[in-house]
Amino acid sequence: MSGHSTYQPQGKFLQWLETRLPIGGLIHSSFVAYPTPRNLNYWWTFGGILSFMLGVQIVTGIVLAMHYTPHVDFAFRSIEIVMRDVNFGWLLRYLHANGAAMFFLAVYIHMFRGIYYGSYKEPREVLWILGVIIYLLMMATGFMGYVLVWGQMSFWAATVITNLFSAIPGVGDAIVTWLWGGYAVGNPTLNRFYSLHYLLPFAIAGVVVLHIWALHVVGQNNPTGIEPKSEKDTVAFTPYATIKDGFFMVVFCILFAWFVFYIPNFLSHADNYIPANPAVTPTHIVPEWYYLPFYAILRAIPDKLMGVIALGASIVILAFLPWLDTSKVRSARYRPLFRQFFWLFVIVCIGLGWLGSKPPEGIYVILARIFTVYYFAFFLVILPLLGIFEKTKPLPNSISESVLGAKA
Amino acid sequence: MTTVSSAEHTRRDFLYIATGAVGAVGAAATLVPLIAQMNPDASTIAAGAPIEVDLAPIADGQIIKVFWRSKPIFIFHRTKKEIEEAQKVNVADLPDPEPDSARVKQGHDQWLVIIGICTHLGCIPLAHQGEYDGWFCPCHGSQYDTSGRIRRGPAPKNLPLPPYKFVSDTKIQIG
């Protein structure tokens, strides 16, 4: 459903270029004439916001790399120098650190929107799976970036996360030594994390191109979950979607700026302002907020190997969502039962996040187990069965009918 | 240019297979240095040479921490009560059954020498904490007894023993 290109190059140079590299036509058909469903709401603006946040992270990251030293003796100090001495260093680092949090906030909203409106269903399975790959790359990138700070939380996060691989029977310890480049997390580990932290955002950008390509092949889903049938159901990307995306991006930036300028350390941990010390583990270690639900799942299971498997499965299961959800109806708007289970799922995910930040004892462990069971049951039991038993509401005949009423 | 389609094997088929095979072997061989470079380098391995530790200054009940191969080693001078606690446990009830005698050198019951890395996810347990007078791991709540054996929590194994020997009554060599 790529837009019919009506692109007419203006001026001699653009005409000359278009016959040699038709990039003007590509941009025009993708971001100007591209037809978008006329009923998209603000939840559809997060794709644009995410592209913007990736840009923010790459730009601030490249300049921070000009001041950072990836060595165990200098890493922590070089970041303090960024904060105190480098011109606007405090701003660039707070943008980068809080930018990561905003990036994850946006991606979670984007993912929940996809689940609510069934955006992963045929023919958008590949689009969805590319999104899951981007999310995995984001998690790896975010984790390694956090380690570069080389504070106490950085060091012990690196230790705990790399040790997850030690659960693999037989070769686990060899893999962990290989990841470290030593017998513990140390200078070789920091060096390779720095190399990969610089590389992975560009890998993300590459997969984002594939994600947008797949999107433009199958077209956007919309709140009704039914495909556009006539020209009345769509509007041109520009100006309609560009202004909507742009407006909400600015609103999102206000939130971002509020964090950066007023509470820049709200999401970080005081322990990470203590330089890394391999001899002492902080008494209460927790990952960054965006990993907490998975951390809670890990801790909910009393067995090491099973805990690690559950942690991995909780992420990988997302890739199978298009086949686990058996309902033919996409949008939760017409699925009364699914809608209730969906909101319960959102509450469970946030609940797991809260439990991940609590110490692993007493009621917290019991709640984490209950929530973990629901998390997996949502995918493996509820979604497959709902498609069979749920009585869905009647779908409108077209997008324009749902917007304008039957008279249209 | 014409396309030759023939069920018979041609010299081009041979070239395809031979080129592909050599290419695959070459690509696989290239992976060896690319993967091997991530393993500990020569200086890291060399830095893991044995160390000697003098036990004389360690008081009754005290635990000291030394580093060997960048791993913390706990040296625990156990009191009589702590030795008894470790010995009277019913070994069969333990998650990772090991008698206390297998965790110390014969005739040196008071000295417990273990690698101080939680066998769950690698945190360093806190000494003299938890319900078994041994160690408590702050990360995920594993508890070890006065013999460094796992008693409760997600850790699957006892705290491991480093290779070490007594060079005299008050001196050990680790490594």
C-alpha cells in the first residue's frame, strides 16, 4: 500500500537528480503522499517519537564518546569530568541518561498500543517481529551503556547479567569467561561493552529502516482494526500525520525536558555515584526501571536455571504473539473480554516492575509469582482461548463509517 | 548470453561447489580469531599466579577477603561453635550435599577458604549474616552456612573452594 507517487520534481537540479537517483520520489511517496488511515489517534504518534529519541541518543552519545575513557581507572572519573568541566557536559549526559528512559517509556507505550489494537496480526507479523528485535537490541544497548558509568550499580549489573549465562549447563562458565575476557568483570569487559554500545544503535537504526519498510508495505493498522477500503478512509501523511506526530513529539519533549532539568537523577540510583568496587556488592541492587518487570520474573522463580529461562522466555514470547492470539478481530474496541484481560496485563506488567524494585522476601516474592503466572498465562492460555470463546462486537463497514457514522 | 539448463553435471557445477566449499571453510576459519580474541588474554592469565597468605593475624571468628584471579577469596577463622554447627548438619538434607570435612583441609578445621562469589548470579555475600551464621547474599537472598554451603535461596551450589594448600601451619598458598 505504498502511496501512488505524484511527485513532480521542482527545478532543473531535482529533475536531473530524479532520473539518476529517485530519492525525491521515495521521500514523497513515503512521507508526503503516503495514505494514512483517517482515524489514527495519538497512540500512533509514538513511532515518530521513537525515531526522534533514537536520533537524540545517537547525537548525544557521539559527543559524550568524545569525552569518555573506557578504562577501569578512568571511566568513572571521565564521567565526573563531563559533569563538572566539559562545556554543557552536564546537559549532554543528562539528556543521554534520561533519553534512554524516555526511549523505553515510548517503546513500552508503542508496544502496548500494538497489543491493544492487534497491530501484530496478519499481514503485520514481520513488522511486529522486527519491532521485537529492535526492543531486544535496545535492551542490550541500554544495559551496556549503564555499565560504562562504572559506578557500583554499573559493575554489579554487569556481573549479575553476564552471570545469567552461567546457568547454561556445561558450557555456562566458559561462556561467562569469554564474555568477560577475564575471571571477573574487568577492563576487557568495559572495553568491549564500549565498542558494542557504540555499534548497536546503528544496528537499531538499520532494523528501524526494515521496520518502516515493512510498515509501508502492509500499511498502518488503525483504532478500528479494519483495513482502509476506499480513498475516503485515508488522508495524506503530509500534512495530517506529520503535524499530529510533530505536535505530540513536542508534548513528549516537555516531559523529557522536565526530567532533564528538574529531576535528572530521579530514575538513577545513589549507589552508582560510588566508583565500582569489585570487593563489595551494594546491599540492594536493582536494574534500571525499564528492566524491572523481567528482573521480578527472574527472582520469582527459586531455581537458577528455570529463573533464567523464564526471564528469556518472557521476552521471546512476544515474537510469537501473532500466532498465540487466535482472534480474527484485531482491535480491542470490538473485543470486550480481551479488553479486560489486556488492562489486567498492563497492571501486571507495572506490578512486576514495582515488585522488581523491592527486596526478594516475604509477600513480594509471593506476589511476583502470581503476577509471573498471569504474564505467561496471558500469552499461552488467555489469548489462544479468547479467539475461540469470545463473542466480539460487530465491526463497522469502513473506517469512514466508524468516524462519520452510517450516513457517510 | 544464453542460459544453459541441463540435468547433466557440468564443469560449472563443479566450480560452484568447489568455490562454495572453499569459501565456507575460509569463513569458518576467520571466525576462530574473531571469537578467540574475546577470551582472557595472556597477561590476564599470567596475573593468575598463586599467592601466599599469612593466617597468623586473623583472629578467632574473623573473616578476611583477599583477591586471587580478580575473585574475592574469603578466609574464615572459625570458632569452635561455628565448626560444630557446620559439622552437626545432616548432610543429606543439604541442597548441595557436602560434609564439612570435604570443605576444609584435614587437621585445619578452623580454616575455611572459599571463593566469595554467590553461585547464583555472582554477587559477593555479606559475612556473619543470615540464619545460618555464615553469609547472606544481598542480591537475591541466598544464605550460606559456616561451611559456605548453600542452605536457602536461589543459588544452586555451595561456595566453591579455590585450589590451595598449607605451606606451614599459619600460611597458605592459593592457586
